[in-house]
Amino acid sequence: MTPRRLYGLVRWYLRELTGETAYERYLERHRRAHPGAPALPRREFERQRTDRGDEHPGARCC
């Protein structure tokens, strides 16, 4: 495996782990489900995501 490929895999894994890709996935789903409708700005998306996490903690420790 080349260093470049390894870097790409590590970067992908860390982005998935930290939830950084959640907004990108939201935009893709939004484009398919609501073509032409404006999507939430990233700040609003993150605010709603945080609020949902606070309301439904699930398996979180805190």
C-alpha cells in the first residue's frame, strides 16, 4: 500500500469517526429528495444535529 493510499484511508476513517461527513451525506440526500429546494446551512445543520443528540442520547456516556 502506498503512503498516499494509506493517508487517504486514515483521513476517510477519521472523518467518519468524527462525524465530519454527516453534512455531506445530508446534502446528497437533500438533493435527491428535494431537488431545487435550499438545504440548511452547515451551522444550522450542526445545531439541529447537536440538539437531536441531546434529546436522544442513546449509547453516549454523557
